[in-house]
Amino acid sequence: MAKRHGYAVLTALVALVVALSAAIYVTVAADDGTPRSALTDNRAHRDSSAAPVSAGTWVGSWSTAPVGGEPGTETNGMAGHSVRNVVHADTGGTSARITLSNLYGQSPLTLTHASLALSTGDATAAADPQTMRRLTFNGGTGVVIPAGGQIVSDAVRLTIPHGSDVLVTTYSPTPSGPVTYHPHARQISYVAAGDATEDATGTPYTEQTSYWRYLTALDVLSNEADGTAVVFGDSITDGITSTTGANHRWPDILAGRLRTALEGGQQLPRYSVVNEGISGNQVLADGLGRPAENQSGLGRFGRDALSHPDVKVVVIDLGINDIIRNPRLADPDRITAGLRTLVRQAHARGLKVVGATLMPFRGHRGWTPAREAVRLQVNAQIRSGGLYDAVVDFDRALRDPYAPQRLRPDYDSGDHLHPSDLGFARMAEVFDLRTLGGAGQAEL
């Protein structure tokens, strides 16, 4: 009997080992690099089962940079209101997740409800009710984001077509202090009193806003793209003078060009394109406050450029504000040294960097002959090949051939610094899509 009992115990132990081995194998096989929170099972929530592991690559479909704390929200934040951000998906996918930021909050941000849905496409707050998904964070519908922190949601299954508008809605019941926002969205979003997070009609959303609040990224699990291209810049990249709601910023148009070329069979990198422009941004100087609002390119590069999923290449169009906003005459060598630091950080991650020349701005209130000389010196260093892996010459493409210190009149928005919609289209048109491919140089 003792021997028979021993065999039974041994058999049970072997069975247990086999079962544990199988479980470990399944867990490891399921790990495709997606954050654990993206794999949380939330099937108990309406229309919202978390996305299972499936084919595709996580890439950025839309993004924006946190800029500062929204004026007027210092005490209550958006307490008791639903914030419905409208964003434009560059790349489509079968699952989605978002990033929310409380970078400029001075107290924890409590969100009790969040949702994601496709817009009906009629320039209102209305959602396609069949696409409404309740978002979760580590399996729970509520989340507390500490001051200065951010959170990535669990992934939800939803087919997001490229070129579609996506509605991301959050509800905060309690005061949280300054709202982290991006002021120059060039897109109308909405606010409703009370918790209207999963309202599809859009009727409660009586307040319009030109800001994006809290939301900094929309990622998708995509079969359309194999990586992310990040465009890092200032107001020209931000698209501050582009037509509101038209997605005429130059990175938007670049994304469309790349997709059209790929659909036409051209052999080009299969990348999504995301926009990390901040109006007024400089390479070297921070804005005021702690943390600094409008943080310098050097300070925000790791967060805003390098942290995107499967980023492959960074396009930098930055430096003109270092010339215009410097109360003294800017040092061109300091500007290019700062840009070179960004390139080295990207190269350390194995990324390629494409850089842009600085466009003319005579006629703008900040123009002087001395500042023009600095711009020309910076451009000479950029064109020399010793700074970036590849160069796009926006200066040459948009300047007036009869007055090269100015933008060509039809490319000028009227302020003599920022392009018109036609100028933004020209920037995307002259960008050589082939430069997006390949790796960065080991040393520049």
C-alpha cells in the first residue's frame, strides 16, 4: 500500500509540473511586448473586452505634447465635467489604447470613467454608438494619476480606420488643480456637465474648446505600419495657422503622402506619423514654471520623441524660436550643438534623424538683419551634412525666389513666419519619403 501510495503521489507531482509548464509556456507565448495593462481582461464591461494578443504592431496613430497647465483651472481642474477630445487617427488598427497625462497637475487627478469611440464624422460630439468602448486601467474603470504622472490604458478591441476621427472622453468628479493641456489643437473638442462619458448622441456636449486636455497619445495595434515616425518641432509643426478641423498640418499631409505611396506599391518604410510640435518651442530654453511649461526640446525629447511605440525615425524642425525669442543675439553654434545633442540621443536608441532647414521670416516683427545672419549660419551647418542623417530643405522650397529672406507670398499665412495651408502642403510635398528608411549614422 505504501509503495502504491508513493506512485500516486509521484504521478500527481508529475501532472502538476506538466500543468505549470504549460501555463508558463502560454504566458510567455502571449507576451508580444504589449504592456501588461493592455492585456487585462475586462469582459465584464459593456462593449469593452480587452484586446487579446493578435497580429500587428503597436504604433502611434495620433499624439500631442503636453504644454502646460490650463489657465483658469488652477483650483477645480475639470471637476464634474466630461472632456471629449477629438483626434485624427493617422494609421488604422484593430485595437487601441490611450495615454493620459497629469504632468502639470499639482494634485492627483481622479478619473472615474473614460471611453473611446469613433466619431460620426459630422463635426459634432456625436459618436457611432456601435463603437463605444469603456476604457479601463489595470482592469479598473477608475484611475488616479499622481501629480506629474501619466497612465496608459488597457487596450480595447475596436477597428479604427485610418483617417477617422476618434473621440476620447474622460470624467473627473473631484478638483485636481491645473489641467494638463495642448492649447493650439486646430481641432474642436467638447465639454459636458456631469458624467456623459458614454453618451453617443453628443447632445450634452454644449461647450466647445480649441484645446486637447489630458490626452497625449492614441496607439493602435496595426497591420498598416511597422513602426512610428515622430515629427518633433515648434509652431510650424504644430500647424498653428492651418485650417481648424481640416488636418492640414504638414505632418498630417506627410502621413497621407506616405500612405498613398505605399498603397501605390512604392517600396517605402511602412510607418505611421505622429506630431510632437509645440508652438513657441525652443531647442535650448524652457518656459516658466515648475515643471517648466513649453519645456525645451532638450528637456522634452525623451518623453515626447523617444517614448512612442516602436519609433524608428525622428524628424526635427526646430530652432527658429531660439533666434526670434532670444532677447540677445542667438549663438548659432549653441543652437546646432543643442540639435546635435538630440541627434545623439536618438542614435543611442538606434534611430534615424531627418532634420529641416529653418525657413525665412522677414516681415515678421521679430526679424532683424542680425537674426537673419544667425538663421543662415544655422542652415549652413544643417546643409553641411554634419548634423543630421538626412536633410529636408524647407527654406529652399518655401522662400520667395525674388526675395529669399521672405516666404513666398502664397506659402505665407500672413504673419510672415508660419505657412499657409498651401505652404504646409508644399512642405510635405518636398519631403523625400525615402529618407525615412534606414538607420542613423553611428557618429556625426
